[in-house]
Amino acid sequence: MKFSEVLDALMEGKPISRTGWEDNNYMYYDKEENCFVLVRYPDDIERRYEIWSSALDLYPRDIIADDWDIDNWDPDHIVDDNKMVDDEKKG
């Protein structure tokens, strides 16, 4: 897909990625914080990190690329968040 085809999904808060990106990197828009988040997600857990930005930081090669994908949130991650919220309500 082209970037223009994934832009609406990004602004809805869905994660997007490029096939050309290394290490399973992805980005999403955090509506609550009003910022873009780039997640570097290599296999080595100690090298994982997030970059938060008020601007959408992309290289021109990213914008003209046609290998964009709309990703889905990991359902296990969502379940874990819900359990944490439930546990906080009990405590």
C-alpha cells in the first residue's frame, strides 16, 4: 500500500509499518497524548524502545514507498492491559 492508503488508519490509532523497515518496527498515533509513536521492536528485548514525537517524522523514501501495511494490535497485549485495569480496580 501507499502511505496515503494507511494514513487514515494511522490517525485512528492503528499501528502501521513498512515491509522495508527492519526489526518489526511500527508506528501509531496516540490520541490521548496527541503524538506519534515509533516503536523499535528488534528480537533482542533489551534493544526495544519507543520514540514519541508531536510531528510525524518520516524520510521522503518512507512517504513515496509502496510497501506500507496496516497492522493489528496483538490481542494478548490488549487482554493483559484489561487485566491490569481490573486488578487496579480491586486493589
